[in-house]
Amino acid sequence: LDGDDNLILATNIGSIITILPGGLAKQYFTHRGGAGEAAFSARSDVHGTIWAASTNGVSRIRNDSVVTLSRREGMPQETVYDVVEDDFGYLWMPTAKGIMRVLKQELEDRMDSKKTTINLRLYDNSDDLAKSECTGASQMLKDAYGHLWIPMLEGLIYVDPKKITSEAEPPKIRIELFKRDIESPILDPG
């Protein structure tokens, strides 16, 4: 249920269905051409925007409009199993290749064509995950403390987003002046 008591369902044909309390239903497709493959989950954020995970990528449903990002738009993985927002404005998305983390505003900017790239972090077996593959048929949980519980093929991992540090961009280097000491001997390479 979302904040307005609408029931949100993800279907195996790639559609998201919202059922309003009076029984009226609306159907949205995560695939551009209509019915696609499976939609795994759909969740509403505090603003009423629905975030859906499917074999087509990650979708945002707002004001009866659907925008889906897939590999063509810069996602490193086509199939996304779930989308959960942490308490710090990041969306977490488990995949077969690991767990993606992206600032929600950055994803929104890409969806609104304000940016052409997506700066996201993929956590995989190079980040101390024994196996990087997440379980597709299960959903993530966010507990009352804001911790995330993510089902993996070989178990369950726990993430405390408060303890995740952002990797700073490497400093930009600019050479303003280059001098060569004429007095220093030149080494003979031969």
C-alpha cells in the first residue's frame, strides 16, 4: 500500500497495477511497447511516485507517466529485482551482478533528461560480498532503524546506510606551469 491506501502490484507481464480504495484500477507498463517481461516489485515513495523494478530496468511512474531506464540509458544491469529508498536519498537496487546504489535525485535528473549519465555504485564480490548475485524472487526489507536487508543467493546481507561513505571524486589536476631545469644533466638512455 502507498500513503493513500492504494494497492500497488507488480505483474509477470511487466505491468504495474494500482488499485484505489474505491476499486478503480490503473495499469502501467515498464516496457515501452506495452507488455514485456516480469516486473518484480513496485513501491511508492513519500511523494506518491512509484518506483518499479523489472526485467526492463528501473521505472518511475508519476502523474500517469512512465519513464524506464535500461542499459540503453546507462544502467549497468538490465534486470533490477527491487527498488528501496534509504533515509539518505539513495535508491538501492539488487541485481544478478550485485547491488546498485544511486542518489535518487541523480536518477530523476537522468529520467528528466537533465543529465546524460548516471553516477551509481555497484557493490559486488570485489566489495566483500561472497557472491554478488541477489535473489530475484525476493524483496528487500527496510527496518524501523533504516537498515536494509537484502536477500542474496547464498544468504541475507544487512546494510546500515549510515555507515556507507561516499567515495569522493578524485581531485582534478591542472598543470599551470612546467619548467625544466636547464642546468641539470641530461641522462643518456643508451
